Amino acid sequence: MKIMCAKMKSVIGATFCGLMAILLASLVVITNTGSIYFGMAKRLVPIYSVDTDEKKVALTFDAAWGSDKTEKIVTTLKDAGVLGTFFLVGFWVEQNPDKVKFIDDAGFDIGTHSNTHPKMSTLSESQINSELKTSMDLIKNITGKTVKYFRPPFGDYNDTLVQVAGTLGLKTIQWDVDSLDWKGLSASEILSRIKSSVKNGSIILCHNNSEHILEALPLIIDYLKTQGYKIVKLSELVYEENYHIDNNGLQKLN
């Protein structure tokens, strides 16, 4: 009986040691994409907002369909002494080269919003690369400037997308304030949504051709200014180096 118990203890001890070895192996750090924790890889996260003590926020506009309000958006912001950022889809760029130049000449940042506006988490690595590279080249051919920012269509992303974007020199940008202007909300409703969640370092999502964006913009600008916020383009908000992004998408300096 004693011999049997001793053998059982030996087996249990060996099994425990084996399990511990597997567990410890799962805690190692791999490449630059994140660490392994209990066998689960940390998911890569885009930038949703920026950690800053300064009262500044970024107004951003996605452009995929429609263009008739674009120049008025730019003019409204410029007349108010503020700048913004446009994320342009490749086919929109091809259809509106004059407006791309107008945006750039006004001093705004221009990022890519993909080439054909697909759900990019469903694409292969090579397809993602093609979507991004094609749209980046289209923009650069007009502005002469290298594209630095990318916003995924529908806000949909996965690790592969963020990794490929990074290899092309792109920072993947989401938002922490959604105006929902594309849903046909009134100007006052759009403003209310922004009021409810804006903070230092916020990235505000709007669209270039939403129904009431032109009525909403003066209200948004006036409100943000009265609250002491400076409205900037992304390159004046996002950190370019020596940073990390936490699990909530908050970009912080190291």
C-alpha cells in the first residue's frame, strides 16, 4: 500500500511539474506584437484617444460617398481658425482629386480610409496591403505627402490589419466620440452626443456628407471653444514615438 501511494505521489508530482513548465512557457514575450499571457496573445489595439493634460481634441471626417459638403466643411473650420483631419477612401480620391487638393492646401491632415471600403478583418494580409498601399499612393500622387494615418471602414479591425498598417508606416486610428451624424441626427443631437463624452485627447468621428453636418459644425466649434478646447488635426494630437497604447486604446507616452 505504501509503495502504491509513493508511486501515485511521484506521478502527480511529475504531472504538476509538467503543467507548470507549460504555464511558464506561456508567459514569454514574442516579437513586437504583444506578449503571451496564460496562452492568450494580447490583441493589438488602435488609437482611440490620446492621454494628454492639454485641452485639445481632434475633429475627423470620413469620406467615402458624396462630396458636395466637403469644401464647406473645410471653409467653416478654417474661418473658425481650426484644422481637422479627413480619412479618404481610394475611390473617393479618384472621383474628387480637386477636393483632395483643396483639403491639403488648407493645411488639413489626410489619412486613408482604405481603397474600396471593405470589411478589412475578412481580408488576407496581401489584400490588406493592397487596399492600404493603393489608397496611400492615390493620395500621395495628389498631395505629394506620405500618408501617416489609417481608419478602418466600419471601425472593424484585427491583429493582422493593425500589423500590416504598421509595416506601411500607418497608425491605425479609431475614435472615442461618435457623433452618429450618418444616422441623420439633427445638429443639436449631434452636439449633444459630443458634449456627453468629449474630454482631453478625444478623437471625434464625423462624416463629410452627413445630412446635418454643416449645421452642426458651428455649434460643435463654439461649444468646444467655450469649454477651453483647442481643435487640432491628428498630427498635432497623436504621439509619433515613445508611446504605448493601453487596452482601452488610450495612447500614452512611455
